[in-house]
Amino acid sequence: MIDRITHVTLSSVTLPLKTAISDAKVLTGRQRPMTEVAFLFAEIRTADGHEGVGFGYSKRAGGPAQFAHAREIAPELIGEDPNDIARLWTKLAWAGASVGRSGAATQAIAALDVALWDLKAKRAGLPLAKLLGAHRDAVRCYDTSGGFLHEPVEQIVANAGASRAAGIGGIKIKVGHPSPAVDLARVRTVREHLGDDFPLMVDANQQWDRPTAQRVCRALEEFGLVWIEEPLDAYDAAGHAALARSLDTAIASGEMLTSVAEHRELIRQDAVDVLQPDAPRIGGITQFLRLAALAEQQHLTLAPHFAMEIHVHLAAAYPHEPWVEHFDWLHPLFNERLEIRNGRLHLSTRPGLGITLSEQARRWTINRAEIKE
């Protein structure tokens, strides 16, 4: 007998950050320092007793909108066969068609979609990467959380040293300071500390115009960076393409885009060497797999943004050697930890995503909805 979905629980969880976070968007006055992250968790149960958990998130604004939209469309899943994930994604998208297929609408679908994939892998008794077909059991990882602009360079150096000692394989620091000279001095200091051979990346968070990006990126070439991330507005595919053609250093972007179609434009214009999709932002695992197929055809490096608990599985299933971004911010939300060793995140043998919600996550829940037969 075919199984069916009987119960969906949605939880809006606010994760407080230990320190207010600032990048170039804050220094240019476009955003305020980030003090918390809003998460949408979806827990799906079936008549046969199978369960799956998924999540999406929003930084600064958007969390309540994701929760509200998910609560409206989740009843569409009740009574459905949880195996039919692609069909269910389309059904959920049509349920909210009037608000589009990007942004908060598809980000709400993402939490449900991830939960369905987690459920499917658990039912198979496999880690999600193995269900998808893994190319590797460990993925290169780099650390971002210790390289923000609100920290003095001495602290960033200390953070980088601690991350390397903990087994991290690369370090990314933020740039985009109002004075490019400050950026260059900070990058030089970190590069000298790490040595010439250790992977180092920088991220400007979209804060340069085209002339500034050209000038600063050219100056950054001497540091042997793995990539320069978001030197321009995320939607300026033509500008990124021109920059990529003019530099030896790889250009990376994609984290702020919220659909496969938007990423397709980056790929079409050869705008990036490193594609950085975020599964919760583009609609979940179903959409990520569509995008990964496009990226593979262009032989792009894949470096998914944030949410390593999801992305380690998706990166492990990508044919070309990828990177995964390591953040320890989400640790309080889950009972499990990913193992870091020799510069890589290692897949666990636990089925599904391999995560369960912690009691702390339950305590940080600010809204909850249950949909059932």
C-alpha cells in the first residue's frame, strides 16, 4: 500500500547570534548589523510512521512571511504520497502562484521540500548524499564566520588560526570597506599569517560598482585567492562576466539569488567561475538538483552558501570537486555535529540529513502550526 502524508508541523525559530555581525552592507549603510537568524522548520509524518525534517531561513527580514506562506500551502501535502517530491514541489508552487516562484514564496516551499527528501532518505536507510549518489564521502570546507568586517584584523588572524587548527580547509574574509586600502591591508595580513599555499577567499557582499571592482580585484590578484565573491550587485550578470574575463582569479556569486532562473542567467553569460546557490533560498533540494545539472554542464565549481547541514550532502553528490561553507552558528539548533578533518566536512552514516532538532531549538520557537488529517 502506498504511504501518505498525514501530519505537517511548522515552527518559526529565532536563533540569536552571540555577536552582532557586520559586513560591507552595514558599512555602506544599506543594512543594520545582524543580531539573529529566523528559521522555518518543517516536520512531516506519514501514515506508515516515517518522519522527515527540513528547514529554511531568513536573515534580517522575511522569517514571518516564510512561516505564513508555508502555513497556507502545507495543507496541499496532506494525503499525498511523499515519494512524489518533484510533483509535490510543483503543486506547492501552483498553490502560491500569485506571489511568484522566487523569494519568500519558494523559500517557504524549501523547508517542506527538504523535509520530504530527508524522509525519503530515512525510509531508504541512507544518508541523503548516498540516496542521490555520492561522488565522495567528504567535501572541502572553508570558514566564513570568523572573518567579518566588525572584527579587527588581529582577531580575524586569531580566528583563522583557530579554524585551521580545527581542521578547516580554507578561510574566507569579508572585504568592501569604504577604503580599499584597508581591505588590501587586511587581506595581506591574513595571507601572510596563513602562508601562500593555504586556500583564502574574499567576499565583497555586492558593495562595489564596476570601476571600483575592476580596480580592487586587480589589486587582489597578487594574493593568490581561490575566488573573489560578489564584487558587484548579485543581479549584474553582465558586469560579473566582464570582470571574470579580465581576471585570473575566479569570480564567485549566486548566494543572493532566489530561483534557478536567476542562476541560469549567470551561467548563460559566463558570469562566474564558482556558483554559490543556496538550497533554502532557491526552493529546496529539488530545485538545487536542477541547478546543479546546469552547473555541471558548464564545468563550474560549486560552493553552496550557508546551511552546511543540507549542502554537505548536495556537494558530495556533485561530480566536480566542490566547496562547502562552514558556519558554526547553527550548532545550537541540532543535536548532531558534522565531523571536520583534514580540511573536509565528512558525511555521517546517519540516514537522511542526519540531524534532529535540539531542545534549545524548541525553546526558541516563536510560532507553531500543525496541519493534519
